[in-house]
Amino acid sequence: MKTITIILLLLSLGCQSVDLAYVKDRWWTHDSGVRLGQGDFLIFDRDGPYQLRHDTIFKNSLPRAIIERLDKKKNLIYMRTLPSDSVSVYYHHDYGIKGN
């Protein structure tokens, strides 16, 4: 019984949800690792190629990355790209908030 409890605890810690509103409201710039597209920016809007659902980033309806960690203090997103399984990091500046 202890083993099952520990496994469930570890799974729940690993399945933390991403603050979707925080991510969607910002323009993200490539910092390191594999780029998700041809350019250096990720902008999530209804009409653009990038969409965010739960912790997965889609480009043109295809899954391209899974967000592993969001660091609001350092303004960084750490993600694992698909299918290469490489780590990528994107950051945002205050002027990259939509509406500013």
C-alpha cells in the first residue's frame, strides 16, 4: 500500500498544470535549444499557427512540444520538443505582453 501511495504522489507532482493564461498572453522569444518554427518567436492567438492546449504546444494542429516547466520569476518556459525529445527554452520581455 505504501508503494502505491508513493507512486500516486510522484505522479501528481509531475502532472502540475501550466498557467495557460500567463503563457498565452505573452510573446515568447527563443533562447536555447531547438526552435519550434522558422522564426524566433512564439505567439499564441486564435488565427496564428501556434496553439496551446493543456501543456502541449501545437503548430498547424500538430503537437510540437510539451511544456515541462514555467518559471514566472525568470520569465522562462522549458519545453521538450517532439519528436526529437530535445529541451528548448523560450523567454519573454515585459513589452511582449499583448496589449502593451
